[in-house]
Amino acid sequence: MKNKDNQKDSFQKQTQTGDTTRCGDKSKSKLYKLFEEKEQSNFEYFQKNQIDAPNEIMQYAIIEGIGFNKDEILCQNEFLSFFNIGLEKFYCWTPSDAEFSLLVAKVDPIIKKEKLWKTSTSIFEIAFALSSSLEMILEFDYDWIYNFDSSKKINNQKYLKKREETLGYKNIYTHHKFGELASLIDLLNRDDKFFIACQNIIAAMQNHAFCQICALTPEHLKEHSNQEPNIWERVSLIPKMESAIVQATRCVEAILGKPGDRKIPLKLERVKERWRRNVLIDPDEEFKLGEKSFLEFYYDLFTLRGYASHSLGNLSYQMQRCQTIEAQSFAWVLIKDYYKKLRMKNEKALITLNFNYDLLN
């Protein structure tokens, strides 16, 4: 009897397992079919509609990586003008099915006729990096929407990107934070020299990271020491340091140009004139970190760049981290000084960029 009961139990278990497997297979089959149908629907949609954003039916994009706290001044489905940068108009959108308010850009398709589109996302990336003394280097992007309708839920919009291809995170800001950056955003937008210099100083920091604040702080007040790498770390760090030196030099070159022969008095005087025209620092003032004048370091930097960019297959045994930090810090000081000299007052920049004061207040 026991054997028969055991066989019966075994048969029931197998039957139940088989039923469960078949049900699971059916569920998977239905899910796969739904996925295929959605993919086919997207394919057909993209076949019928343009994908070269921005265009007539795809002028709007959510700015990925940026969000705002929902607060008492924002209502669900509200779509409020925020500010403008060139041919890009920005809005604050509060969809009912989103946790945060979003920054949305409306881009005039005529922008594609420009030789190079200096995107607002690149301006935002630089502005936030500079405002944090290069401590916070972020990435933003455009999430393009077909026939955008602010009254629709965020999940009911039709997107150019697949959802798994988006950045998938948001940095949450106040509206006021963007207002504080107005002067910086304005100069980045209108001054290509400043924009290029900033791009290069950020690229240098991404290649060779250190605490920029501490590098220019007196030794007894430093929170972080920027010591030389350990012997087992050095060989891996050399190409990063070399790249950072080249990028720091390109940053300086964007602002001041390449120095002429200092042995020729006329050329040296031209260098000093160009220096005073672009930055507030006197060229003969001491660059304390480099223990020489700014002008001397300026000339020496281009010599150092030559060594860094032309290793000719040889390892740079003489390359030291302190040299790289000095080069990057020199470029950083010039960028800050250039900004001080040419920036617009923030109150005027807010007007120039057409900021919505209701959101700022």
C-alpha cells in the first residue's frame, strides 16, 4: 500500500509541476508576444516619422539628469516657461505621474543649419562643474519626444530613445540654483574661448583627478593631500597625467594663445598686452603653487606640454604628479580670472536669458 501511495504522490507532484511549467511557458509566451508587438509598433512608427531631431514633430526633449522638487508653486500638468539659451527655450513641466518636476527644452530645428551646435546640455555640464570647483562633473542629455503634449502623462509620450537607453538618474535642484548660474551660463553661451577652455579643464580633471580646492590652499589648511602616486601606481597614471597636461595647456591656449619668443622684447611685450587684455592677474605676479611668476609658468607650461605630448614610445620617468597638478591649477586660476573679467552681472544675465522670476522667487 505504501508503494502505491508513494507512486500516487509522485505522479501528482509531476502533474502539478507540469501544469505549473505549462502555465509559466504560456505567461512567458504572452509576455514575449507583447514585447514583439511593441517593438514592431515602434519600428513602424520610426519608419513613418523622422528621427533626425530636432524637427517639426520632435522639437521637445526632457533634459535627462535634471529634476526639481515638486513644491507649492507647481501644479500637476503645469508647463511653465523658465529661461532661454539661444534657439533653445526651457520649461518646467510637472507631469502627474512623475516624482519630480522636469526640465524640458524646445529646440528650433533651424539650429541644425549651424556649423556646430553648442548644446545647452554641454553648457549645463560645464556650469555645474565650475560652480563646484570641478568636484562635481555630471552628464546630461536630450530625451526627444514625438508630438509632445504636456497634458499627457510622462509614460504616455512617444520617445525617440528606448527607455533602457536613458541616463536613468536625476540630480534634484531648486529653480533658484539655475538662477544663481545665470552669469556663468550666459558667458559659456556667448564666448567660445571660455567654453573651449572650460571643456578642456574638465577633460583634464577626468583624466587626472585631485582636489582642486586643496591644491590651491595653504598646506596647513588642506583637507586632502595630493601626494605622488605609490610606486606600483605610477606607470598606470603616467598617460593620464600626460593627457591632463596637454588639456590644461589647451585650456590656457584658448584664453591667452601660444606665447611668442620671450627673448625678443617686442614679442614679450605683445604677450603681456594680450595677457592683461584677457585676465585680471598681473603676469609678473607670483603663481605660488609653481613658485615662479605667472608669466614664467606660462612659458614653462608649453615646454612641459611638449614633453607630455611627444613621448615617442618612451616611458616618462621624469613625469611627476606635482607637475600635473600645477599645470591644471594654473589653467583653473586663469579660467576663474577670465570669468571675473568678462562676466555679466547676474541680475543682467537673468534678463538676457529671459528667466521666469515667478519660478525663481
